[in-house]
Amino acid sequence: MDDHEAWEIVRRDPCRYEEYRRFAENHENPEKRREVVWRLAREGCKHERDYDYEYDDR
């Protein structure tokens, strides 16, 4: 996956895009924004990660 593909994954998913948008409002550093895009593309949005974590322990 390259930067463009990661961004497309984030951009097309409302949950991921909203989380990125909230982060970007408060962070101007392009490297930090890029890291968040990659994390969101790989792991999904926080809501999805919290849901998975909650049910992995059962």
C-alpha cells in the first residue's frame, strides 16, 4: 500500500475520515497527519478498534 491507497481507504470510509478530520483540525504537521492516515487505513477508526478490543477478550 502506498500513501495514495491509504488516503483512499480513509477518504471513502465515513468513520475513518471523520477521525482524520478531527485530528487534522488540531495538528498541522504533515508527517503526523500521514501517520494517522496509515494507522486509520490499517486499523480502522477508533470506534471500530475499541469494539474489536472489547470482544477479543471474551
